[in-house]
Amino acid sequence: MKTPFLLINFKNYSEVAGVASITLAETAEQVSREIGVEIGVAPPTPLLSQVARAVAIPVFAQHVDPEGPGSTTGAIVVEHLKAAGCVGSIVNHSEKRVPLESVKSVVERLKGLAMFSMVCAKTPDEVSSIAALGPTFAAIEPPELIGSGRAVSKVRPEVVLDSVKAVEKVNPNVAVVCGAGVVSGEDVEAAIRLGSKGVLVASGVVKAKDWRTAIVDLATPLARK
């Protein structure tokens, strides 16, 4: 997967219920093609297969469990995500935290199926621990800034910088991305200057009045990278 990378987490916002998730994914795909930036989407779990059939850009799950196929009622299983058309999954988001051992298991299971993992962390120390597990991406997201409109790359730049340094020491093959409060191209530019290989966004796009305008604004600095 190419970097810099923009992943749009739809969460479970009402704005992306039903066919709206397909519309947003198609909008992201159009922008990706027009400006030449890798953009992925993470729609609500019930809509994964529909979105994956509708677009060619990377589709991520918002969460996956360590359980395998079989009598695992209610679990979100890696094999089923792949069959649905997903290329990877967000793991350990601040709104869906899991123990480190579960993160390790999920990352290994995703790797075994040649799928990508974006593992979220609250602090640079946690980023360091996660980098040792070898995910595709380590996403630094201080939870107090998520949905705040106050970008970590601008109000707490040392968190991004320290995360990049931590990964370089532990496993430089892991790409650091940042999220939490990222809502503008200026926020993205600041993240890239700090060494981030992309951004993870949610409300900055999903809650925007014009999805296309919001995505173009966020993705344009990545095109210049």
C-alpha cells in the first residue's frame, strides 16, 4: 500500500447509514483518482461487502476480533472480512480498545491473509509497544483530541514526533500515521512535516457539509509529498 495514506473512518455516524456509505466511498475514490493519493475507507461493519463491491480503493474494517471461523457467534473474523472484500482493519481504536495480546493475535492473523493493519495508540510509549508487533501502520491518536477539531499535529506536535522516533528505533518498516482532531489540509501538512506517513480521519469528513471538498482539502497536501 502506497504512502502517504489517508484513511477515512466512517464510524457509525448516522450520516453514513445505508447507501450513504457507498456514496461517500465513491466520492473518496473519485478524489483518489483525480489527485493521485491513496485513500481508503472504513465503513460500518454491516456495509463492508456492499462498499467493497462498489469501489476499487482500499476498504478497511473498523475492528476485528482474534477469534477464527467456526462457533464464534458475534465475533468479527479476519477470514470473513477478506471474503467481504476488505484489505485490512483498524485495530485497538480508542473507542474499541483491546488487550495487547489480542492486538498481537489480530496483527498476525491479518498478516497471514496478506491483509493490512492500522493499530491505534494513545501515547508514543504505546506506539513503541505496538511497533514491535509489526503492523502495517501505527496510528497515534490521543483520545482527548478525537472529534475535537483540535489536531494533534498542531496542538501536541511532540506526540507525533515522539511516535515517529519510537517507531524508527523499534521497527522502521512500520508507517506512523496520526489522527485525532484532524480536519483540514493545514493539519495534514503539519503531520507530514513531523514525519507522519498519512492521517486517519473521521468526523472531519463524515460530518462535513460537502464530502468532496473536505476530502480534497485533506488529501491535497499528501499529493505534494
